[in-house]
Amino acid sequence: MEKRVTFRGWLLPLLLIAPQVIISAVFFFYPAGQAIWQSLFIPDPFGLSMQYVGLGNFEFLLSDPFYRASFVTTAIFSILVTLCSMIPALFLAVLADRLIKGSGVYRTLLIWPYAVAPAVAGVLWLFMFNTRVGVISWYLGQLGYDWNHVLNGGEAMGLVVVASAWGRISYNFLFFFAALQAVPKSVIEAAAIDGARFWRRFWTIVLPLLSPTTFFLLVVNIVYAFFETFGVIHTITAGGPQQTTTILVYKVFSDGFVGQDLGSSSAQSVILLIVVGLLTVVQFKFIEKRVHY
Amino acid sequence: MAREIHGMVEKRGAGLWLTHVFMILGVLVIFFPIWLAFVASTVTQADIIRPPMPVWPGDQFWTNYKNALFSGVNVPVGTMLMNSLIMAIGIAFGKIVISLLSAFAIVYFKFPGRSVFFWLIFLTLMLPVEVRIVPTFEVVASFGMLNSYSGLIFPLIASATATFLFRQFFLTIPDELAEAARVDGARPMRFFWDIVVPMSRTNIAALFVILFIYGWNQYLWPLLITTDPEMNTIVMGIKQMFPSGDDFAHWPTIMATSILAMIPPVIVVVGMQRLFIRGLVDSEK
């Protein structure tokens, strides 16, 4: 889309666009280029020189069982976070949609967790499940279940999933609620007159009509689980135990900053870059579809 | 019990009643972690380290909050709050200003290289800071911007979402307005200030809400570049309050800090709910 009416001149627009271009160049394109460049080298142990290794870093990474495990961990983690945040959100949105009065009050209360930073959410959940003082872990202990996410990888994964999904419920709720409100009431009424019960109406009419929103949220939540959950993992498990909660973004951090392995960390950045690119393409493809819908 | 079962037959009333019950249950479950944090911030350490901790607030509210705000663990939480506030406002304000300007240039001018710039900006949509941390850290370090507000702010305003939003909006501004401005001999910047900016007021406000929360909730970036506790932001500073060894963390202070860390964004989200929802929907389109 273009404007028919435009102003003349070329200096002024260049000046106007300059701040954004300069900031993007310095803090975005240069570092991204550096990541790609560094991914082709291995620094010597003293950090004095770099040795060109071509795609060696990538070959090494892809054959590294820890890195492969991190891929699987990320996949499991993102799928679980997406499901655990979307299903309760849809349930609550359906309930709120049935209410004629009072849905505003519930909405106000339900959007709270969205404002809570992932890292703070991590601390709140860590507190409830802390092995020494946690309320929930204590009650689990009373019931004979010995909760210990510090040693048990499955429990650690469960905890970071729930803590990550928690704030996301608010976000998904808002989108599902808006989509439900937009479903034409006449369609629902027609089905009701034809004798379709609530659940039948929900499965055959409402859910299909929600599919654009559902698909959109699937993509957005996966992106969230990939890139924005670092705070949760760093506060609760720091990637442990035995790397069972080390997702890809966490590994870039732990290898690059803690392990000081620049070549590998850069190669991981490049792989993530490709993943983000693919997700963005999927997202844009979908948005095109939604416009036609 | 009998009445409830009887009520189920009358579809409407009982259904509505059940809906409220489920809704309230949902809200309680979702609120539980926040409630527990609040309770923990009002009791003594002794109440917490002998589980189970109480479920109702104690009488240590003022003591704990005063202790957190003015002493903290490594640094007073008041300082961290201030740092977070500067960072969040800086990011929101900076992003809005540079995006307004560049979107105006892209929409209202035809100049050499316009489409190249457009695509360059578009590319920045794709790469979150988490992915390019090591080289970005090196750039910031080489500028001597570690432990500074500009180091906290600038790398996070290099993103294109806001530019795209404003571009979309500017395209909907009727051409007649620009035409009239041109006929009147108004300069482009005058048109920008007198027409474009006032018309974008709601979009600016909605975006501000979203960007403020985005900036406030940043974790990884401040964690990397603020090694001086005086520069810690509150969201990243909470983790620094945990002792490294086997000692008990001082939970009342940590929980008071957690509550303090969520108050500003919660006020923004709940207080400006309509703008917030609008911003959320706009920025995801």
C-alpha cells in the first residue's frame, strides 16, 4: 500500500529514519553478523587467536548429544507450555463468555498474571515448591509424595512448564474471549433452536470458528516458550538437574557466558536465528490466511 | 445438596450459578501464587522456615517492606525500582520516538533507498535479543556502556514492531489531510506535529503500555550487563537475593521485593486495561 500524496525532498526523510537505522545497525545487524562470523571459528584456549573451522562448529553441535537433548527438551517444553496455557484459557474464556454480567470483573482479575515478569513468576512458583519451605511440597510430603525438583528432572520440567504457562493464561484468555464475543449470536441461537446442546454447539460451531485465533495463539505461544522463558528457567532450575531443563536459549547463555565457548555459542545463535526465521514465515503465512478468512 | 441437584434441572439458573463457581475457582487458582507471596511478605522468617507457612497475612508488613525498600540484600530495593522505572520508560519512550519518525519518513516520502531501509527494519522484527546476546554484549562493552542506563535501553529499542504499527496506522490517515497541508504550504514536520502525532495519540498510548511492561519485565539483558548491584533492575535483582550456599534465603524480604516488582506493571495493565488490550491486539496483528 502506498500514499498518493507524499512530500518532496530526500534529506529530511533520511534524517528521520537515521536514528532507527543507526540503532538497528549497531545493536542488531552488527551483532547478528558477528554471530554468523564467529560461528565459523574456534578461539584458542587463551583467547588470543581464532582458528577458521568452516562449518566445524555446526557439525560438532549437531553430533553433540547434549545439544540434541536440548532440542528435544525445547520441543517438549514448548508443547507443554502451549497446551498448559491454552486449554485453561479457553475454558475460562468460554465460561466468561456465558456470563452476561460480571465478565469484566473476572477479566480484570485474570489479566494480573500477564503483568508479572517471567522471572518473578519463577520466584513465586519456586517458593511454593521449594524443597525446604514450600507449601505445596510440604503438603505433598504429608500425602507421602517426596517432591524434589532439584534432583528429579521430570519434576523440574513440570515446575518450569507450569510457572511459564501461568502468566500466559491471561494472554490467551484475552484473545479467546475477544474471539468468542465475535462469534455471531444468530448462529448459536439457530443451532440451539435446532436442539443442539451446549457441548455439541461448542464442538461443531464455536471451536471451528475459533480456529484462526487458536492457530495464531499456537504460534505466538511457541515463540514465547522458545525465547521469553529464560527468566523462569534461570530462577527455578538454572537448566538442571543434569540439563533436563536446558532449553536452546538457555544453552546459548550457559555455553557463551558461563562456559565461555564463543564458537559454539555463536553457532547456536545462528541455528536459533534460522528457527526464528522459520517461525516468522509460518506466522506471516498464517496472517495472510486470516485476512482471507 | 438436594437443592443443587434440583437446580440443575432448570438449565438457566443453575448453569449460570455453576459458571460463576467455576470462574471464581479459576480466579482463585490463578491468584494463589500471588496471594502466597503477599502473605510471605507480611510474616517473619521463622514463620516460613517451619512449614507449612500461614495462609493469612501476619503483622510484619511495614517491617518487611521497609527493610526491603531501604536496605534490601545487596542493594536497597528502592534503588532497583528506580533503575527499572528508568529502563522501562526509556525503552517505551525511545522506541515510540524513533518509530514515529521512521514510519513518517517511510509513509510520507519517496526517497532513494526507501525500500531497502524498509526491509532492513523489517528484518529486525525477527531476532530477539536472547539469540544474539554474546556479540551484543561485546558491542555494548566496547562502547563502555556496561552498568549504564544507555546500555540497558539502546539494545532493546532496536526492533521494528512499533515502526510497523505506526506505518499501518499512517496509511489509514486520509490523503486529503496531507493534500491540504501541502496546499497551505505547511512544511512536512509541521504536518507531522500538528496532524500526525495528535491523530496517533491512542496508538501511542496503547503502545506505551505494552512497551513499558516489555521493558520492565526484561531479565536476561540486565543480568548480563549490570554487574554493579547499584544498577540492578528489580526483576533481575530478586534472583541475586538468594544466598549462593546452603543458607536459608530471607523469604519475607524476597517476597516483599517480588510484590514490589509486580505492582507497577499491574497498575499499568489493570488501570489502563482498554489501552492495554488494544495495544496487545494491535502489536500482534
